[in-house]
Amino acid sequence: MLLGAGLIILLAGCGASSATSSAPAACTWHRQNPGPRVSEDLEAISFVDIEHGWVVGGIGGPVIRATTDGGVHWQAQRVPGQNGLSGVSFVDDQHGWVVGEAGSVFATTDGGKSWVKETSRVAPSLNLYGVSFVDRTHGWIVGEKGSLEITSDGGRSWSALRVGVSDDLDSVTFTDLSNGWILTANGRVLRSHDGGHSWRVVYTPASANNEEIAGLAVLNAHRVFASGSQDQGASNYGSIARSADGGATWQHYVANNFDDQRFGPVAFTDREHGWVASPLDGNFWYTADGGASWSSATSPTADEIHAMLFRDPTHGWAVASNDTILACTA
């Protein structure tokens, strides 16, 4: 099991206090120009390399932006329908899927120049929040009231699977055809070893500290980080739970060196180096020791950060409210 600096507590709801990291961040955050602003919130990101990426969102209608130069320039893409989008997954620079309100699922085979509606089994009254494809044919979508579906033909047909909980499912991540993770709206982490056909709860937020889990970063089938906050009396502090054994055991840290700050979206580039962002006010923090200690980073925005993704230590992106796209570069 990975050991970091500081005391390791292997009981949910308990945690070691976090110190300030002394290692400098490998990149700095700056705004990118998304093109004509549409005053819509952006919700999700997918990059297949450091050049080709997509962001999605929208409340009054679907919003998709694409880049082929790492976000220096963004181009709007059109998708049918009137529903906002919440999730995106591309497996290469041509093949991708987006999901959103009212059970919406769309696919592209030309990098987003055109999108085709796919038919899932999710009722049109239910929203979809997350999508994960591991290749051009195998994918999973999740949404309201425990909705989970799987495809093995690129989305031409979908089959419903049982998760075992009725929670809204906020996100899904598969690292290969077998190993997958789900984060529920109430902060539970679910784990599958058989392609999503069976699931078990491997993490539940501790009620004793009013713990909340708001973000999940999956490095591989074994190593995962869950970010959120804990109530420590006068203030809420950011917290990280990490597992190196597929969720069997967890190590916990509380970043109480930052006053009344909550952790939200989380991304790690390796077992030691990672970032978390605030879901409330646009703050960023980074770690060089697997979450045992954190330092704050200068942020160019005060908008709510909704999603974050890194391809390597010096190429990261985040999306936020008010049509905001940020990039972290060296």
C-alpha cells in the first residue's frame, strides 16, 4: 500500500491533518477563449491527447466546443435537440459520445462535425450525467435513479444493468472492459470488476463529520482518489480519501490549513501529483505527495469549477460556470 507523509488512518471518517506542500506546481492556470460566449455552464471535458479535446454543457440547449490545438482555439459544434449536456467521452480524435437531459445520447464518428442520436433504455423523463467508453464499441452511461446502461456496439443498442442503489449516479469511469467506478450524488463510490454487471459500495461518506464526496479520479484498476469536505466544527475543510487496492482500504487526509474550503473536481497525473478545484469559488490546490499535503495555486476565475482533466503534469483543463474554460500549462 502506498504510504505518504503524515499519519495514515484506515478508518472512514477519520483523517490526518494536511500540511502545506513545498513542491511547486508543474503548471499555472490561465483562461482560454471559448469563442462567442453563450452564458451557459460547462459541465464536462474529454481530451484524447494534448491537442484534441471537447467540452460540453448548456442549460437552455446543448453546448459543445472542440479544439485541435490544446485549447488555444475552440470551435462550436452542433448537436440535435434542445437539451443540455452533462457528460462526454472520446476514445480518439474521431469517435465520441455525449449524454445529457431527458435521456439524450449522441455519437460522432467524425470528431464532432456531425452527431447522431442514439436510443437508450433510459426514460426520457430522466437525465443522464456520465458516459465512459474504453474503445469504439464498449461504453457505459449513468444518470438519475440508479440508471446504468451498457453497449458493446458503439451505442447502436443499449442494455440496462442493475447497480443495486437508487441514488442518482453522477459519473462513471471504466479503465478497461472489466474495471469500473461510479460516484453517486450522495457521495458513495461503487466498484465493478465484471464490466458493470455487478457492483458493490466501496466507500460511504462518514456521517460523524458530515463528510461529502464531490469528485473522483481513477488512475487505474487499483488506485483511486475521492475528494470532498468534512465538517470540523467551525469550518468545513477539504478532504481526500485515496485507495491503492481497488477500494478495499482507504487513506484519509483533511486539508485544514485552508480555512473553510471545500474540495470538488479532482485529477491526478500519477500516484503522487494531483489537483483539486473548488466547486464554489474557482480555487485550485495541488499536491506532490498523493494528497498528504496541499498548496494553493493562483486561479484566474471565481466561477464554480465543474470538471477537471489532466493528460500529463503540464497539460490540464477545467470547465466552469459562465462559459469558462481554463488551462494549466508550463
